[in-house]
Amino acid sequence: MKSETLIKIENIIVQRGGATVLDISEFHVQSGSIMALIGPNGAGKSTLLLTLAGLLRPQRGQIYFQGQSVDTHAGRTILRRNAAVVFQEPLLLSSSVYDNIALGLKFRRLRHDDIRKNVQEALDYFGISSLAKRSAKTLSGGEAKRVSLARAFAIKPRLILLDEAFNSLDPPTRETLIEDLRHILEETKITAVLALHDREETLRLAQDVAVMSGGKIIQSGTTSQIFNQPDSEFVANFVGTETILEGTVKRSNAGLMEISVAGKNIEAVGDFLPGQNVYCCLRPENIIVSKKIPEKISARNVFEAKVQKIIRHGFFYKLMLDCGFTLVAYITMPSCEDLGICEGSTIAASFKATAVHVMRRE
Amino acid sequence: MELIVQGIKKAFELIVSFDPEVMGITWLSLKVSGTATLISLFIGVSIGTAVALTNFRGKRLVISLINTGMGLPPVVVGLFVTIMIWRNGPLGFMEILYTPYAMIIAQAIIATPIVMGISLVAIQNLPPNLRLQILSLGASRSQMVWVLIKEARLPLLAAVMAGFGGVISEVGASIMVGGNIKGYSRVLTTATVMETGKGNFDVAIALGIILLLLAFLVNFLLTQIQQRQHPR
């Protein structure tokens, strides 16, 4: 199935104070897809979002929304009415939650009944019906974020643009919000562009990724392309600080799973059913490196590994290990010398079953 | 001491008996200053908001001028308005010197920069992305401005209070352009000045108390609106 392009930009230049902050020759988003923009701070993610929303007029370049140029006033209005931005800060007005969510619908002068229906739907989507009558200024950070998302979804936009939506939320709040947002995007099929800076968030939410740096898109493609075949060192460094392995659950029993990864078995904690395709994520600091395979060890996963590459990383060395799959580990400089590790040597790598983060892979 | 006790007694008599002259003076004060505040509200909030929301060359100069205007001495305004509406002045044909209209104009000139300056800061203090957020939800430009003004309502009401407080207590301009004509352009402040000059401290104290009460009541009402709780 080939889906149509919802929005496309060409040869866009945005300058601020004489400096070029955005310089993109071509970028497009397919209808119904979820695209992540990742990159360091100041890479131009927010500027690109504002440009896509029609809120920022580039100095040069073309924007096409549903195949039509956004150059005219009418075209820009169509884009603005069909795109909704959710900023980092919730930016709620000091009125009730209900009135905040109704805001965009009131701008469109919808009938009273329709406003109520749409607001209720948005409240339900984000599980905040009980907050409807509350004053928006009395909400917690997570609640406020949900209200600001609900406000954007209530206008039923074709395109939703989220700027660092999960920043400054505590981990459990973030966790449930990501999961809810994933469901809502799946259900509503609204095209979304999300500025993210977390690799895990990206994998959980997006199908496509564009990596940005210095106002440019330096690589774009599917998540798997970007994470598995980064085409530059920058992208590799930006996305490659963790190990993410594709695998399939073989056995699952009482919270412990056996996952097949590149012909090897990894034990991990979780309860996905056998046959489920998953990602196994490992943080480099959880990988223990030793000279020989230890005889007594509590870690359930022990592999013989060949050191492919040693990269200096602050006070650490980053080791790229080949255990049949690629594993990234950190080691302090003294222990590296003690163990006499150099490129090409064979060592042992181990990690606990609890250190493996398992994610569903569609 | 005697003087003060006497004054307070007289004041209560005048207030309780609804003395027609005192009531007339009070009513005119309220009308003149209220109208002037309303005018300053329209001009001040619109220009203040416009300056806050647009970027142009010399914006800082304009803001400095507005801030200077917040401390405009009433006598200078009185002098300026008098010259303008003097029989041979540029606006002399209007024939409004020594009328309540002239007082309204003078007081509006005093209150406008106060309201404008506070509105400007109020709108500037809103989160910078709020404008974009409102626009991205599909607002037209006028809808956006209206939402911003509503969002800044607390400091804007403070602007109204400051403007009203500035003109109800003002005497220099009122006496110059209004002339303190009995039963026509006499207001609480100008009457207080005159009665004090004549040595009628009792009447002067009565007028002073009424002035304070009036200022309190208006501010009390505005504070009620400002601090009204939102649904929880």
C-alpha cells in the first residue's frame, strides 16, 4: 500500500539574527505515519516543527500541504487549521480544563453540542474526564501535559506536531503517557511528527526517523534503518550509545524469558509470549567485562566476545564487542589496562537478566 | 484635637444626611474619573497590547516614553489641556474649558499611560510560545489577541485600579481645566482644596473621608472581580 504525502518541504531556509537555523533541501511526511525528529539541542527540531505548522515563514523555500502550495494566505490558513502543535510547556490558559480543551473548537465557531462531544472524546482518549471541571492551573505536570495534548487532538488535526512531549515528566508518568499516546495515534491515524531526544521513545512511537544537526537533516529513514545502519559517525554516536538487538521470544515462564538473538539465547525478565518479535535493549554500563568466562556468576547471560573496536569516551573506553551480535560496553581506563584488552582480543561479557529491557517489535 | 473630632462629627452628619451638595460632588467625581478610566482602558490596553505584540524599530524608545508617561504630573497635563482648549487655542472652538468634559480629557490623558504601561508588561509577561500555541489551535489574529488579553486579566485589572486611583485623587489638572465651579465642575478633590483654604476643616475632612471610601469601594469591587476563584 502506497500512502500519499501529507506535507512536503523543499529548499527551506530559515534565518534568525543573520544565522541560518534551518536548511533543508527535502523533507516529507507520509499520511498516517509517525515521524520522529531526533538530534541534539539546537539542531533545529523545534524550528522545523514550527515551519511544518505554518507558524514560521521561512526566508526561502516551498511548503506543500496535501499537494498544495502553502505560499498563499489561503494555503497557509488551510495548513494552520489542519496542523496542531503541542509545545514543551503545557501553555494552558487560566480557566477550566474543559474550556482549555474547547479552545480550538471555539475558534472554529463550532456548535455548542459539537464542542461538547469533541471535548468529551478528547478527555476520554487521555483518561482525564475526571479533571474536566478543575482549574487548569491546579494540575500536576503530567495532568497538564495530557490536557495540552487533548486540546490539540480535540480539533481533529490532519497533522500533529509534538515538541519534546515527554520532557520534565517523572519516569512513571512518562511511561504511561507514551503508551497512551501510542494507542491514540494508532487509533486516530493522525499523522504525527515528534521531536524527541530519547532513543527508546523513538523506537516505541515512531516508524520513521530524521536525524538533525545544525539545522540540517543528516539522515532519514525507517527507525530500523537509522538505528541499524547509521550512515555517518554523528548518527552512529547519537543513536548508538546503547545496544538494541532484534530477537524473538522462544520460551516464557513465570516472568523469565528466553529470547533468540542472532542464534544465541538471551535470558531476560518479562512476560511476552513465545513467538513475539522483540527488541532487547542493553545499556552499556550494565555489561560486565572480564578476561575469561567466570565460573561462578549471578548474571544469567555470559558470552564470549571479540573486541572489535575501542573508542575513548570521556573517562571510559567504549568497547564494541562481537558475541554473534554487537554489544556495546563501557570499561574504565584502569580496568581496561589491567585486563590487557586491545582490539582483536577475546574476552567475556556478561549481564543480568534484569538488565535487558525488552520491547515489543511489530 | 477639637478640630478633628468636630470634623469627623460633621463628616458623618454630611454623609448620613445625604447632603445634596456633597452627594452631587461625589457623583460628579465618580462620573468624571470613571469615564476617564474607561477611555484610558480602551486606548491603553489596545496600544499597550499592540506594542507588546509587534516588533518594530524604536520599540524600546516607545516603551520608555510610555513608562515616562506613567508618572505624568497632573499640573503639566492640566496646563497642556488648558492651552489646547483655550478660547484662542487649537481646540478652542469646542468651548469646553471649565466643563466636566475638559476634566475627563485631562484625566484620561493622565490615566492612559498608566494603563498602557501596565498592559504592555502584562502581555509581555505571558509565556512567549503562548501566541504560537493559540495560533496553532486555529485562532485568527483577533481571536489570538482576545485570548491573550483575557489571559492577562489579573494584571490588566490592576492597571484599571492604578488608572482610576491616579485620577480620582488628582487635583491639579481638574482645578485648572474644570475651574471648580460650584454645582457644575466641582469634584471631591477640588472641593477639599477649597474648603481647606477657607478654613472649613470639618467639611474638608468629610470630603476626604468620602474620597477614601469611594476609592476603597471601587478597588474593592475590582479586586472581587480580579480574585474571583476559578472552578476547582
